[in-house]
Amino acid sequence: MNTPGNMILALIFSLLLKQQLHAQSADIPHLRRIMLQMQANKNFAKDTAYIDILDSLAFAYYRINADSVFLYSNKALAYAEQMGYGKGASASLRLKGNAYLLIGDYASMLSCYQQALTIAEKINDPISIAKASINMATRYYNDMGKYDEEMVLLKKAGDIFEKMRDSLNWHKALISYGGVWENKKQYEKALQYYQRALAVATAMKDNYSVVVSNDNIGIVLFREGLYKEALSRFLRTKEFFSHTDDKMRQMRNAIALAQTYFKLKDHRNALQYAQLGLRQATEIRGENYIKEADLLLADIYEAKGDASSALKYFRAYKEASDSVLNETMLKKTGQLEAKYEYEKKESRLKEEQKKKDALHQLLLYIAVLMILFLSVLAFLLCRSRAAKQKHNQLLAAMNEEIEQQAVLVMLNNKQKDKLFSIIAHDLKMPLHSLRNMLALLNANELPEEVIKEVMEELGQDVNYSAELVSNMLSWAGSQLDGRIVSPVELPVHQLVSDTMGLFIKQAADKKISMKNDIHPALLVWADKNMVQVMIRNLVGNAIKFCNAGDTITINSKTAGAVVEICVADTGIGIPADVLRKLGRKESVTTYGTANERGTGLGMLLCHEFAEANNGRFSIESEQGKGSRFYFTLPAVSDPG
């Protein structure tokens, strides 16, 4: 709460501020006197009036000394946060951001402005929102060259100032609009906004705003090459600010005069004002202006033929423009931007969630009361039937569970019968062929050319049988009770490379290329043998259903704690009816592009082994355009 004494002093301060709003340094003695009178009051409290005085002192020192801005804005911010004074906290953060701007710390500046805007939006104070928005626009987005984002914030601020009839800040918004067009080198539009700002300043009879508007018009004239016209406006600015202690404006004006005299080839005056600007920039710790003055002095001395002095100032400029620091600062500000957007969304979601939680708690409270009431009523009415009803429910649940288990057993048996039928048939044929071939070879009844052809075909049959037996053993092991999964850290890239090595000849014979796009550092937590079986089946399957010139690619992506591995091919694809069966974990026996037979067990193994390793298995395919087989595995957590 504001004490009566503080309220009277705050009223005096408010009247004083309206009379001397722009003569910042001249306000300092008055503001300090008011602050000391507040502290001397026997009912002194660090209330909103006292916080406003501290913020006003920070504002008054902005163009004079960065350290003083930090001192008063930090004090004001601490007191505002203690008493929950949102408007004051937002103002203190804006002023603290200005101080960081002076010393060239853009990351900290951006953080302060973002916090100021967040608080202003939270308390829904239009003027604070507008002021924080204009700071973000002119001090960050402008310097970063993000002019579209800057325009959005400036329009937001300008609309608020115009609606609130705040002419002084509306003037500031117009000046900022002009600055955007000036940076875009659209000088005609920039002049239009500066002329509008001059008209507003003239109507307010505010000499400071009139001089600032004319000074900005002078900058546009300078950029258009009208140096003499620009010089006359800069000299009027110098005349006005020479009677103030506004070192920021004096410094900026000195640099502008130096640049103009340099363009007019008046090196004596250019040197005088550039040295003055450097001294003033150093005094207020304005890092960007120090760099600008150093570079200008290097150019002036070079034009004068003084190579030694030119080199001295150019080296000073280079030291202040450390590219590594700039790169780090840009990266950090980018991170802060992302963090700010995330925190804004998170804050909105939290507010919405609080409302939902409150409603849910109310509904839960009502529901609990209703349940208690109904429970007591049910107990009184149905106590005699409770035991029988419970017994009936238990029997029904047991019957339902028995029926479900019976259905599962029937389906599993049906699936196993089908698999064994396929296995028996598929093993019998190659064994029969092998027996006949051995008999013919023993009798020496076939010519050499025929033997060669039959041997190639027999080799395919043997390979198929070996694959079938391997898959059958893996599947049989997966069906046994007490199956043990032994997960370890697996380097996926190496595992895929080793597996692909088994298929090099087979792929080369069909002129199929294979690619391993797995990151070399990728690790998963899974059973090595099971993962090998899955990759082996999927690569072998892909080769079967590819034509010459097709490609098989294995890649991965990580989402949180899950790694998804994809075996993709550009082959003939899978018909829709077969795809549906595979999705239902049914075994399907098909023939490849070279009439290779499938075992029918491979996809079933992939389903079961993925699930056994806390993952999932899925297939995407379009006939004629290839197939993609996915399985997921747990990622290895980062120990850091």
C-alpha cells in the first residue's frame, strides 16, 4: 500500500515528470530529492510510488551512465517482485534491458525485454505491453535485421498509443516506423513517417520531439547524399543538446556530424567530432558506438594519409568486433527467442489447465458426494442380495476369461497348424530334389551343362531350406514359455553392416544396391540375436521383391527414448490383401521377382521380436512403388 506521504511525493513527481519529460539528466537532482524525502518519512515503505521513483532515476541515467541504470533498475525490480507490482516489474526489466543494450550484451537485453512483455501481457496493461513491444522491435529485431517481425510489434504498439491518445509515445512509434523503412533503404517512405512525427511533435509543442524528428530527417538526407542539407539539421540538433547533459544524444550527434563532414571532405571538423563522439561513447559504455567511432576515425586518418593512426583505430574496431563473440551472441539470442515462445505457450496452457482443473475438482467433489449418497442407499436396500450378486459377477468374469483364452488357443493352434503345413511342404520339396539329384549324379547319367543348371537351382533350394530352418528355430524358441530376452547396448550401424555383408553376392546377382544410412554413433537397448534375425529377414525379403536397378536403404530416426529403424526398398511392393494379412500377423508365403520362395515366418518373427524388445513392427507399401518396414527399439539413455 502507498503511504500518504509517499502518495503526495509521487503526485509532485508526476507533475514534475510531465513538465520535464525529456530533459532526463536535469530530472536527476529532483528525483533524488523526492527519493530521499520518501526515505526520511517516518512511515516510509518500499511501495509502488517508491518503485516508480527508482525506475524514473534509471530512465534518467540511461543516456548518461549504464552502471547507474543497472543500480536503480535492479533495486526497483527486486522491490516490485516482492510486492507483486507487475507494472513496475515490467518497467524495471525494460530499463535493465536498455542498460544491457548500452554495453552491447544483446542476449541479456533480449531476455529482459521478453520478460517485460510477458509480465505486461499477464497483467493485461496496454501501455506496458506497447512499451515492451516497441523496445523489442527497435532494440532487437531492428538490429537483427528482422524487419517484418519489427513491423508487427511496432503496429501493435502504435495502435495502442494512438487509441490511448498517448501523443508522446505515438510520436516514438512513428519515428520507429520511419527507422524500419530507412533500414530497408526506402527513404521516401521513411521521410513520410518522420514528417508525420514532426507534425505530432509540433502540435504537442515539445521541443525535444521536434529536434529528434528533424534529426531523423537529417539522417535520411545524409543517406540520400544530400550532405549539406543534412549538416544544417545536425547542427540544430547539436545546438539543442549542448545545453543538456544528455550524453547519449550528444555522442550520436557528434558521430553524425563527423560522418557528414567526412563526406564533405572537411577532414579537420570530421576528426574533431569523431574524437568527441569516441570519448562520449566510452564514457557511457556504448559498445556499438565505440566501434562506429573507431571505424570512422580509421577512415578519416586514412584519408588524411596518416597510416599509423588509421591502423591503430582499425585494430581497435576489429578487437571490439570479435566475430566469435558475435556468433555466440547470435546463437544465444536465437535460443532465447525459442525459449520465450515456448514459455509463452506454456504459460497459456497452464492458465487453461488451471481453469479445467478447477472445474474438474468441482465436478469430482459433486461426484464423490453423489457416490457416497448412492452407496449408502444401495447398502441399505441391497445388503441381503450383495453376497449372491458378488458371487454371480465373479462367475461371469471367470467364464469370460475362460472364453477369451479358448479363442486365443484356437487361433494360435490354427496359425501353428498352418505354419507346420507350410514348413512340411516346403522342406519336403527341396529334400526330394536333393535326393533325386544325388541319385542321378551317382549314376553319372546327366551331361555337364544340365548338371550346372540343376546345381544352381538346387543351391537356391538349399539356401531357401536353410533360411526356413533358421526362421523356424527362431520362431519355435520365441513360442516357448520362459523365453529370455537379454538386452545390451547395440551399435546399430555395425550390426546392419555385418548383416548386409551376408547378402552382398545375392544383391549383386540381381543388380540391387544396398545403403546403410544409420548414424555410426546410434545405440539401442535390445537383444542382439533378435535384432539380427529381424534385419536379416527384412533385407533378405527386400532383395526377393526387387528388380535390377532397385535400391534397399536402411535408416533411422530418434524420437525421445525410442529409435525407429526403417528397411525401405524400391521394389514391386505388396498387394493390399497381403498387406492386411501381414498386419493381422498371419503367415503368407509369396514368390519374389526371380521366383524365390518366401518362408512365411519372417514377418511373424519381426512382429514378435520387436514386441519382445518393448517395440512395435509395422509395414507401409504401395504396389509398384516399393515397401517400408519399420520396427522400434528403446534408445540408450545419455548418461550425462
